[in-house]
Amino acid sequence: MKKFLLAIALVVVSVNIHAEPDADVKRFNDAITNAKMAGMCGAFNQMADFQNSTQVPGDDDFINRFGATEVVRMGFSIKELTALCAQAIENYNDMNRLSLQ
């Protein structure tokens, strides 16, 4: 199912690649960008939760270095990324609730 939805998304985007994006394409792009951000933030949280519960030796340092590297790579401060993550997760949850109605 995921491959099917991705194929449809690529067709929609490729058809409009040279045209001015209309409202539907913009909403679609915003949705997939938000979903990617929410997924990344969720993965960061999962790593931290896993380490908090297992206390694997050396993983605190790894998680801190990984997070610091990603923040720099994306060009955000930790405070900015934290705020973006909170908003992305809230947006994702709102969109998900709408799709279940």
C-alpha cells in the first residue's frame, strides 16, 4: 500500500513539476513534508526512550552526538528543532484524526 501511495504522489508531483503549484499540490507537499518531520522527531524520541529504559553503556554519548550533528546539518538550534518537532507531531496527529473520520 505504501508503494502504491508513493507512486501516486510521484505522478501528482511530476505532472505539476513545471507548472505553478496549485493549492492541492501545495497541501500535498506540506502534508508529506510534515509527515517526514514528525517521523524523524518520533525516531529521535524513540532512541531517547529506549536508552532511558535500557541504559546501554555508551549510548547516551551516541544519542547526544547524533542529535547535535543532525541539528547542525539541518541548520536549526536545539530549541528551534524542539519547537518544530512539537508542531510537526501536533499537525500529524490532527491530520491523522481527520483521516479517520
